[in-house]
Amino acid sequence: MYKCSLERMKDKIATFSQFGDAGHGGITRYSLSPAALQARNEFERRMTAIGATIEVDDVGCMYATINGSDPSLKRIVMGSHVDSVKNGGNYDGILGVMSAMEVLETVVEQNIPHKHPLTAMIWTNEEGSLYPPAMMCSGIICYDYLPEDIRGKFKFEDMMKSKSILDNKSTFGEALEKSGYKGDKKYRISPDNYKCMFETHIEQGPILEDAGNDIGVVDCVLGMFNYRVRFYGQTVHAGTFPMPKRRDAFYAASLALCYIHEEIDKLGISDLVYTTGEVVCHPCVHTCVPDFFDFSIDARHEKPEVLEKVLAIVKSCAEKEWNGCRCEVEKAWNRDTVYWDKELVSYVKEAAEEIGVSHQYIHSGAGHDAQFCAYMIPTTMIFVQSKDGLSHCEPEFSYPEHCTSGATVMLNAVLKADKVD
Amino acid sequence: MYKCSLERMKDKIATFSQFGDAGHGGITRYSLSPAALQARNEFERRMTAIGATIEVDDVGCMYATINGSDPSLKRIVMGSHVDSVKNGGNYDGILGVMSAMEVLETVVEQNIPHKHPLTAMIWTNEEGSLYPPAMMCSGIICYDYLPEDIRGKFKFEDMMKSKSILDNKSTFGEALEKSGYKGDKKYRISPDNYKCMFETHIEQGPILEDAGNDIGVVDCVLGMFNYRVRFYGQTVHAGTFPMPKRRDAFYAASLALCYIHEEIDKLGISDLVYTTGEVVCHPCVHTCVPDFFDFSIDARHEKPEVLEKVLAIVKSCAEKEWNGCRCEVEKAWNRDTVYWDKELVSYVKEAAEEIGVSHQYIHSGAGHDAQFCAYMIPTTMIFVQSKDGLSHCEPEFSYPEHCTSGATVMLNAVLKADKVD
């Protein structure tokens, strides 16, 4: 039983929280931004200090590797991302990188015997906040292994042309060239040289906190669908057009949203989540009745049969007229539930038990690079309790004690994986 | 009884519809844009051709004047605007300018005796589509006469600094300088040199068409209030946060919008209009529950006591909790009903009767430059039937016969006003 260092973890949290510090408790650290390059430099500095070898692949993913006793064995990799959403917090992504570093630092400091080379990794551009889509580089690297309908979104050439949401002009490819972090394709993580992958991440929900557990043993990433629900009305002048003849698309969407909530509530599925987070309103001026309103609906659950029931309700909106408006329901994408490697999950569970940290099984509702990686090599995740369940916002917080426990669990799970050639 | 020319009106409609032609039936002709300058040049060309004198004031308003028989009398002015909303139609605003030109052309061609100088006028930047606010230059010119709470919005210095909605940088003042249409303040319309004002405009609603009347004798501009209804929730991740703990501001706003419709419907006020046209959603991404949603509500009715009842319903939203979200209701502005000058209205009514054009009394639900002008000098409006009640959109249409009838009614009403010194 080996333990990671609370003091060293605290120091890493304090250090990395400076890179992109927005001045009110959180960070904005877009992928390949100056703040992200600071984080990468700090990663390199700390890993070089413990004797790790640094490699960078052609999409900027960084790998810091320490040797094991058997040079013929594949690497065991731990990693996550250093980029954040706009006005995000100090834990999402970076905790997985800090935990991987902490594991390597502990192994070196305590001279812990291990056979496999161990690698701490930074996945480039997980959030896709500046250059969409999310999980861009795990999508590129795992391309050949992804299900066909997902794969189409991640063509290398298309990704290089992804435009900045800030200027709608400069591309991810240009940012990569400029960053100095465009390395060699030969260094990409692949089944040829990597045995398995661990990703530690904050939970981003309140389940662990509510249950009083510090650590989540993650068993899967939930399946989901993402649709657009669109309403077509007629723009008329706010002052001149009698109410009975109006076809107001915003009011139509509101009626439909209330209907969707009512109908889904009737299903009584306690662990379903669904979100209508993005809206488009046209022409969106106070003197015009909207002729178009569009909202996203994202629903997540482990069981496909549950998602089908929910989707049937969403689709039924298109069969009705809403305040005189026509409704269309269009698929954006969906994905099946991705289960983690059973053996790796059992290592995490055993490690948590042996350490005596409070824990439970949990699903991941959010997508992570690990999810694409799982199509390529055995993969699993470890969750750390999130305070108030908040994430993707500045108050995002996890106690350093829990963060350290997460790293300790990962360390001991990795050592279990190390025992198997 | 004098009549305007259908052929000449058709020619003007065809000509002016080219300036800013968006290629699919309508125009985009922002104030002081190249397309608007083409319209101004054409106005000058046609008015100079009939011997009118052209003047331009310091905010770009243009005045084309023909003399009357008594040089000591004040001018009678007819006018509207040449600017449009984005993807607007070929009638809103420009019809009033074309009608004013048509009246002057008819007076000159038929050598119609009149005592007062007669002026056709272009008000600058009525729509405020590129440089807000709407009715900017009538606001500036009528500043001293406006009610105090309206006036504050139209300070000359502030208006010159109004930024383009396209680049959020270039200002109205800069555009005015560049346009070559910054003239002399001494030419501004004022009670010293102008007796009264007529504005012909499309109805922008379906009331005349539904009643089978070509022309509206407008008696007032409806009073209105404009408020913002805001909902404050909590952003959480779409995949990780259980439904019962969510505080979704978009869902909250939808519930409240349905409540507002239900409660206002119960009042049973058939001639009330209210519109929720502008929305703001934050952070507006499909993977986040919105923590903020805000919609405008614009309600219009002749009677203040009716508007008070409606406002009480809107304000009651702030006393409730909506899906765990707090609600705030904030006033943007309101205005009282502005009644047109009774004598001028009677001239329009008599002219319509004498000509034998089908007509009715009607309120204006929309704001117009005439409404600010009415605080300064006697003012009235004439409406022309709108096909399907559509406006501020490309299908906006009025029959040339109705447009010509509108000009004929204005001509004969102006001649009635001309009889009174």
C-alpha cells in the first residue's frame, strides 16, 4: 500500500490554478492558449525533474514516461487535459494530469518497484471551447477504433481547419503550429505501445458528496442522444398584429418544453438526466414576434431502452402544432453507453477498499477522452468528489485530501495492472 | 379633389426597391449605408427635378420644399424614413417618403394652388437597426418637447456615439460625417418654421385587410410598456447533475411564459397585444443547464388601466419561484398613448370620404417618427393596407393602388390644412 503526498498535491493545485487565472477564483485556459502553454511547461519541468522522458505527438498530446524494470513491456498511461471552458474551475481536466504526475512523483520518490513503463499524459483540446469539437484529439488519435457514426466527426484534416469561436478565422492547425507543441505522429498513444489507460477526474455532480463518499469507482460513460427541437412561426410586428393570428415560435417552444418535462416526469426514471441548454431565437428583437426558436435536448442514461422512451416523447413534439407553429425534431448525434474495462474497474475498487477511502460505483454522465480511448485500449476512470456538484464554473472545487486520495487510488490500481504482463 | 398618379407611384416603388435589394424580394437598407445614400440621391434627383429646394440638417434629415403663394406662412411637412430593418420589405418607411414626393409632384404637375410651402422629408435612422435606438433623429430633434423619461434616451452626444451592431465599434456620428449628409442645425424641423406634419405608412398589421378597407385614418399611437423578465438558476453539467436538484433558468422562463399567457388570456381584452420577442440565455451551450434566461415583454393598448392590469400579471412572476429559480421583473421603458391632432385627423377622414376610398379609424400599434413629432407640432398619420399584415420582413407588400390612394388622401388632407393660416 503506497500513498501519494497531500503537500505535493496542494502545491500542484496552487501552481496550476495560476495559469489562466481569471481573477475571481477560476480560470479560462483554452487549449494551446498562452495559459495552456504555461501549464504544459510546468508539466514538462516537473516531469523532467523526476527523470521522465518527454514526448509530444503530432496533435500536441504530451507524454512523460519513467522506465519500468522490463523494457519489453507496454506502457501504462494516466492522463487527462489541461484546457478549460471559459470561466471554468481549477479541477476539471487538470486534476487528472496532476494526479498522473503525482503518481509518477510518488513512484520515483518512494522507489516503488514496477515492471511497465509508466506515463503521465496531457490530451490536447478536450473541452473544444475555443476550437470545437470537444474531445478533438482523442477523437483524432482513436479514429480507426471509433464507431463509424462518431468517427466521421474527427477527420484529421477537418480538425486542423476547426475555426476559433472568437474570431471565426484562425484555426486549430495554425494554433498548433504556433504553439511549438506540434510533435511527431510516431509518439501517439496506440495499442502497439500502451497497455491500458487511467483517467482521474472530478465527478462534476453531487452524487458522491450526497452519499458521503470521497471517491467514485466509475463503471461506464452514459449513453446519450442530442437532438434539436425547432419551431417555425411567423415574424410580425409587436404592436400591430392581433394576438389570435400570431404564430409565436418562442411561446410554441415554451409550451413544448413544459410538455416534454411533464411527459418525461411521468416515466418516473429517477436516474435519467436531460438538458435543454442551447437556444436560438430569430429575429430576437423586442419589437418582433419570433418566427424561429430552436433548443437542444441532451438526454443521458445507461439503458438504451430508457433513452428510446424519452426520444419517443421528444419526437412526438413534431406531430403536434404549437401555437400555430410547425415543429421539427432533428438528430444531432447519439452514443451508446461505453463500459470501462472490467478488470481495470476491479483494480480501482480493490485499491479503494485496501486504502480504506470511502467510495462507491458511479456512472460518468459527462464525456471524457477516456471514453474514446476505451475503444482502442483497456481504459477506466476514477472520480473525485465535487463540492456542491458544480463544474464548468468558477466555484468548482474538490478538497485536496480527496484529490490526493484519488491519486493514491490510481497509484495502487496502476500497480495492480502492472502485475499483469 | 385632386388625384395622385398610379403610374408615377409604381415607378417610385420599382426604383426605390432596388436600393439595398437583398435578392429575394426585400431589402436591407441600414441608415446612412450605401443603399440608403442611393435612396437619398434619388429623392434629391426627383425633388430637384420639380423645382424643390433641398436642405439637410445636422443629423442628416432631408427636406425638399416647394413654395406656396404666401411666403410668410410656415411649411406643411410630409415624411417618413428610407432606412429599413435587416431583410425588411419595400414599403416600411419608404412609402411615406414616396407618398410625400408624389404629393409634391402632383401639386407641381397639376399646378394646384396652395398658400403654405410644402415639404417632403426624410427622417434619418428611424429603425435604429444598425445604430440603435429606433426613432433616433426624431428623438434628437424633438428632444426639448419629449416627456422627461423618454427624452433621456436621446441626448445628441450619446446618439453620435451609438455603436454599429455589426462591429460594435464604428459610430453613428462617424457614419454621418462620412455620408456627406451632415448638414446644418438651422434646417431642423421646428415649430418656428413648420405648421404641421403628416406621415403615411403601411399598417404593418392585418386589420385593414380583414375589414376590406384600403386606408386607415390613424387616431393615436398606442401606449405601451417594455419590461425584462429575468430568471436566475444554476449552471451545472448536462450529464452529471440529478434532475431534482437542478435550477434550470430556461425551463423556469418557459413555465412563466405559459403562466403569463394563461393569466393575460383570462383578462379577455381582445385588442391588447403583447410580445416576448427577445431572449438571452446563458451560457447557452448544449452541455450545460442554463443559469440565466431573460425575455423582453412588450405590451400595447390605448388605455393605461388595461396596461396596468397586464403589468400586474407580469410583475407577479417575481413573487413566485420557478423551478427553483428566482425571478426579477425590470422596467425598460413605457410610454403613454399619443393622440394625433384632432383637426388633422378630421382632414384625413374627410379627404378619404370625399375621394370615396374605403377607410376606417385605426390605432397605430407601432412607433413612428410622427409620434415624437406630435410632441412638437400638430401631427397625424395615414395607414395603407398591408398584405397579410406582414412587415419588417421580405414578403411585406402593399398594392400600388392602395399606396396611391394613401398619397391622394394625404394630398387632399394637406390642402385642407393649407386653407387654415
